[in-house]
Amino acid sequence: MPAFDTVVIGLGAIGSATLLQLARRKQRVLGLDRWDPPHAWGSTHGDTRITRCAIGEGEAYVPLVLRSHEIWRELEAETGEQLLTQCGALILASGSSAAIVHNKGDFVRRTIAAAERFAIPHEVLSPDAIMVRFPQFQLQGDEIGYFEPGGGYVRPERCVAAQLGLARRHGAVVRGNTQVASVARDGEGVCVTLADGERILAAEAVLSAGAWSPGLLASEAGLARHMTVARQVLHWFTPENPAEFAPERFPVFIWLHGDRPEDSFYGFPVRPGSDGVKVATEQYADLTPAPDHLAREVTPAEKQAMMREHLDGRLLGLRSDPVRSVACPYTNTPDGDFLIQRAPSIPGVLLVSACSGHGFKHSAGLGEAVAAFLDGDAPGPALSMFAADRLATVPA
């Protein structure tokens, strides 16, 4: 007999959320992670993640993020942790730009349309109005701005820790520092073999290992080919006047200042106790086929490029050199949407990856949807839209 109903492999954003929701449903569940979560080796770290309710990547995401906000507030009540800070979210783009974010063009207008459809409180601001309200930004005068007061940031490490702690309280077994070597069909269930040779039997398995998922899908080349791993870099810059960048006076933001995908950056206010204003870009050209060999060191040239190509002349009041910089992997699909799919040759294995750089804001709601599906509920649009067959005609 299988020792567990479900084994969850990878306990980052999606894995920790799924484990908790399965445990709440009284399943016998085991969570495995190669390191001790929360940790800084995967994609779920960096202290803060942007959340926003009107989703320019697609209106089908909106119910997921709205439910995630509800779950984080529930977790806060249960644990006493502060997970979600709604300091407002600002999205900027040139009025003539059709800038691409996560493979979706005309991002600001798509965001406005989503806000209107779902009655999400928001404002569409002129450049002058933006600079009056947020004088930290230096605009050119032709921008369009979307401001969502309910947006803000989530604390990824705290969310993972809270969900794993509650999962344990509901009976889940959590094993960190445990490397999975392979996943295979075994009779009526799934066999998870660990690097030390231990074999674990379960009725089903969730593969939510992010950048390490393709390596565990040796028999699933058709799925693995849809996932690429790109190295991303995060920086923290010290402001001359930290009070000007406090959450009460400065929002999270996404700024699209050109037509190319690389002509954008995003950032956060100075969270109490943080190293400064966190800013980052997203890039998809520097691929890392083996995530174990991801270049973790951020070079001086990368630090200088962040200031020269993005911050200089746009974000006022920051010192020129970052006080801290880190690198992490993003696992992406060709169209920038998620990938959730049963493994055809390994019945019982559900792949929940990749999140393509915009998954954390949806993770709590997505974990709940995955748990409901595994527990026998009919899959809703939130899962079916992420099936792999949509990628058959999408260029790699």
C-alpha cells in the first residue's frame, strides 16, 4: 500500500501552498525539498514579490490572485505573521508603447481592461499626476500610468514558512535537505526514489520543483522541452532619504520604458528592516540548462548596467551602487503562461511548473486549485487553461 496519498516534490511557492491545502483536506501528504525551505536556491526568495489584482498577462489569472489575497489574510490570522502589504501598485509605459511583459503586449491597457471587467479599484493617471503623487519618478511626459491601491508586495519566505508550519500542524510530513533522483510509475501509484536509494510510494505526486523539474522528467521530453531556465538578477539600492521610499509614500511599480522585453524594470519600497529599494529586470536570453550551475555571483558590470540602463534619469534619490545583489532562476514557457499537466508516460504525476516569472502572486490560490483537483474535484478553468497542448503551435 502507498505510504502517502500525495508526495509534493519542491516546496517553494506552489509546492508549499499545495502541501498545506492537501493537508487541510486530510490527505496523507509528504513534502520533499532538496534544501531546507524557505531557502535561496530556487525562485522563491528575495524578501518581496509584487502582487496586483488586475492581471495584464490574462484576465483568467484574476480569480487566482484574488483568492490568494484572501488566503494570505487567513494565514496571517492563523500565524500572526505579516505576509501581504498593500502599499499600491503602479504600472507605467510610454503612451505609444506596446511593450511586452511575460510575452503579452500592450500590457498597461490590458491591465486596465482587466480592472474594469472585475471592478478592481484603480486609477489611470497622467504623467503630471504621477509625479505629483510620487515625486521619486522622473517621467518624460508621454507615459500612461495605471495605479491599483490594493496592489503591493508579498513576503515569499514568510509565506512558505507559514504554509509549511500549518501543513505540519494538519498532519503533513515535511522533509528538507532531501534530493529526489527519479519519479516513476509503480503499480497503481508512483515511486519516488531519493538520491540515497530510499523509495517512497504514493498514490500521486506533484512535481513543483521549478528549474529542477525538467531534469526529473527524463521520460517526458515533450513536456520538458516547453521549459527553459533564465538567470535573473535582483539589486537593492540605498536611498538618500529612506523615508521618501517607505511603503506609506512609495508603491511597488513596473516601468516599461521601451518596446523590447528587456526595456523594463520593476521595484519595491524600502520595507522596514530591508537593505533598500529593491529593483530588478527580467531577461530571457541568458539561459541556464543546468540550474545547479547557475552563476550566483553578480558582476560589477551587471550592477552598473542596472543603474545606467534603467534607473538613471528615471528613479530619483538613489545612491549609484547597490548595497546587495543576488541571482535566481526563473523557469519559463514559450508563451509566458504557466504549465500544469499530467505526465503522459508517468500516470499519477502532475507537473505544476513553470510559472514564467509571475507566479508568486497566484501561488496560494493555485495551490488550493491543485489540491482540489487532486482530491477529486473537477478541474476548473484556472487549471485547464495551463495544459501543454496549447503550446503545440507556439514557437520555442
